Amino acid sequence: MDLTTGTQKEKNDRAKKMMLWFGIVSLLMGFAGWTSAYIVSSSREDWISDLQLPSSFFISTTIIVMSSLTYILAKKAIQKDNAKLGTYLLLTTLGLGIVFIALQFRGFNEMLANGYYFTGPTSNIKMSYVFLIAAVHIVHVVAGLLSLSVVLYNQLRGKYSSEEYLGVSLGATFWHFLDLLWVYLMLFMSFVK
């Protein structure tokens, strides 16, 4: 397919999709770097191999997976011109995203309560990586929530329908990426001791 042909709208839509994928690939590279550094650092003498991740991280994983499902259902509802259900499901996704972030901070508090700190004399390199990776992911979830808020705003304005739902698709793709990224990070931190 020639990327330079088509209507102006088709060209703009392709450009938006490409920009999203460039962003996703750059985020993947960043997290690949941090997880690689995590692996390299695991050979240090001060590495804690028996660390248990906070229970809130596991609960938040379930929440973010549920939020991806509600986003999928919202997109399907919008594609079927069921605006009311689409709006409800987008609001639900937004709420679940906020709960995810709250649980992440609760997980940080659990780690602090167990004496694990990001920096300082009582910190540990492994805990610093866990804090860093989770915090950077939270920043990206906040970006996902902002994106979702724009999608929700446009949905409330009646911008989306079975004929036009690119914004919902792009927002959903980014949200699903964040979901899969967190699941990967949890598996990685759970099994790479």
C-alpha cells in the first residue's frame, strides 16, 4: 500500500497511527533498557533475591487488565453506535485507571513499611529498580488517562460513531500497550530474582 495516496483524511489517519506506534516503540526501548540493567545488576552482591513484591501490585495488575477489557467493550459499543454504553464503559475504564494508580502508591507504601527505600543508606539496588520501573509506568498511565479523558470528552461531544472512531482506536491501542507492559513487568520482576 502506498502511504502517499488517498484522501487527506486517510493520510492524516495513517500519520496518527504511525506516530502512536513510534511512541510505543520508543517506550519499549526505554523499558527494555531498564529491565536489561535490572538483569545485569542482579549479579551484584547486595542484590536481594528473596524480595516479595507488594500485594497491591498484584491487585493493580488485575485492575489494569479489567480496564483493558472495558476499553475493548467501549470501542465495540461505539462501533455499534451505542453511545450511552460506550460512554459508560469509557468512564469505567477511567475509574479503573485511577484505582490502578492508587494501588501502585499503596504498593510503594507497603515497600516503605517493610524498610525498602528508593535511595539512601537503607536502600537497595533491586528496590531502586522496582520503584523506578513502577514509577515510570505510572507516569505513562497518567498519560494514558489524559488520552482517555480526551477520548471521553470527544465521545460526550458525539464525535465518534460506527463511521468514525479513530480516536477511540488510538486511545485503546495505547491503553492496551500500557496494560501488557505492566503484565510483562510484573512477570519479569516476579521471576527474575
